[in-house]
Amino acid sequence: MAIIKELHVNGARRALDADAERSLLSVLRDDLDLTGTKYGCGEGRCGACTVLIDGQPVRSCTTRVGAVNGKQVRTIEVLAHEGRLHPLQEAFLHADALQCGYCTSGMIMSALGLLQRDAQPSRDDIVRFMSGNICRCGTYVRIREAIKLASNG
């Protein structure tokens, strides 16, 4: 059994002692105490567990921690800086794009991946890119509005 001794998370090297076959979600939440990333379906279908790996949105519940060894992992915890929310987080608040909030961290991380790829996505681009993230409260219109607000367009 391979053991992972270190992860690059949120710009810092984090020491750990984790079986490489464990899910990234489990290691983030249980070993590194980064609980902003949520467990949703456990099958990579709902998007609640989305993090960025080398800038790309990835479902952490189905990603083995051994697969991200040496890569940059970003979680929702890294976005707020010096007590100030990230513009995407501000946009979600302004658009009232969260209701229960359970899906929000995954939505924001997916949206961040989109905006890093395309700073001015069209409505259709937003819908297509975000289609893998489920909001059980149904705030999709407000989520799209928040992403548009946060974009440069």
C-alpha cells in the first residue's frame, strides 16, 4: 500500500500520512480539517465536493489522493483573503445564489474553474459548464446570475 506523505493544498505543503487509495475528499476533511468541501453523493455526480486541481474542477469524492501527489489542490478555504471574500463569493451573496448553502462551495469552485478558462462566458457556456453541479434547492437562475456578475462581462 502506497502512502502519501505530503500534499500541496491552498498554496502550502501539508504533511500527512494517508493511504494513496483514499479519496481526496476524505483526506481534505478528516486529515487536513478543510471541511468547506462537502460530501454529497459520493459518486462524483452532484459536484458538492468540487475542488481545483492544477486549475481544473475535479470531484474530490472519486479522486484518489495518490492521483494528486505533486499537483496543486485548491479548496474553498483559499478564496477569502485577509478577511475579504473573493469576488465570486461576493457575487454569490449579492445574487442571493445560495439557499441551504450545501452545494455552494462546489458551485463556487466549479465557477472559478470556468472563469479562469473564460473570463466572459456566455449564458449558454455557464449552463453547459455548471451542468454537473446540482443545487437541490433549485437556485440555478441566481447561480448563473452570480457567475455572470463575477465575470468581466
